[in-house]
Amino acid sequence: MNIWKPQVEQGFDMFSLAQTWVTAGSGFELNTIEVGWMVSFSLLNDNNPRMFVYWTVSLKFYIKYQGIPVDYHLDHYISTYNGKQYYTRINVFKDTKSGFWYLFRNSLAIGYWPSSIFDKLNKKADEVDWGGEVYYDIDMCRRYKHTRNCPYPQMGSGHFPSEGYGKAAYMKELQVIDNRNMQYNPAKNCVLINDRPDIFRITQNQKGVQGLPDNHILFGGPGGYSRY
């Protein structure tokens, strides 16, 4: 998971993040585990990227390793446009013996969720997703800016995938694990979801990209005003 510092305004509820989702169920019965990095002044009181975890159903997450906090600061590991690239390796998997969902970062066990806290993810995941997400409170933004037009924050590096490796945000070596603990690459034609294609974009296994393996995505964009 490539690390960047997208521009996020201060003054109202707003965030920009990159993450992986592990989900089961849908609607009000949705169970989700989400892990990645986030930039949000309103939540974190600064504009630097930090690791985060989020999950539904129950407030139980057990820290396995005390040396590194879950909201680990990443301000010394920010990629630069057309320069040095930084990334962190995230693994979320279900142990077949204990049934626990484990979180590893850079091969270090950070913690786990007992399967008993879930009613859908207690057995297996139905879906795995990778990508970025942005949010802002449009009503608060309108009051703060005294206008009906509010721009979205940047996602990823703030640049489109078409600019390629070293310029757009990426996630690489994407894999899923089945119930036999076998790892394999996701399908080459994963469903690409983008509800703001004029200001954000995503590509899978983009041709001609140097420096990335076949199982990757490039995503993000400059944000701003959307016509959708």
C-alpha cells in the first residue's frame, strides 16, 4: 500500500484514505474490517498520514504487539512525486485454527479480532476490496465557506493513474487467501467502482507500468468540484 499525503482542508469534517476492506453480509447486516492509512485534520488534529483500523459490530480489538500503536504515524514515509516511493505491507487473514482475524503490518502481528464478535465474518469473508475513499461533511462545508460549492479532497497522490508509477498512488501484490490457506491473485477483471470519475480514477494491471507486478491497482486524483 503506497503512502502519500493528500491535501485535506482544515475546519470541517473531511478525510482521505487508502485501505483494504474485508466484508461479509450487506446492508444493516454488513460486517467489515478495514485497514489502511488516513489523512484527516478533523479526526487526528494534523494533516499527516496515519495507520488506522475500523470494524463494525463490536468494539473489541486485541493488541498483540505493544511496541507499535495502531494509529502509527507515517509522516517520515511519504512518497514524493516522480521520486522516492514508500509503502507499507498489510495482511488481514482468518486463522483456520483459532478462527481469529489477524492484522499484520510489514510481517509484524499488530492484533486480532475474535470471530465471536462477528455474525457474518465469523465464518468467512464474502468480498475483499482495495482502493481509496474520501469524505467531507457538505453541510458543514457550506456553512464554513458560505457557498453551495464544496470541493472534494485529493485522493492518493492527487494525480490520476494514467501518470503511472511514481506519480499516482498504487497498491501492489494484491492477494486473497481461501479457506485452505492458499494464496492467489485476484481475478484479472475485478469490478472497478468509481462514483466520481471526473475527479478520481482507478485502473487494474495498467499496461506499460514499470516498477509494479501484474497484480496491482493505481488510483486517486486531484479532487475538486465534481459534476456527479
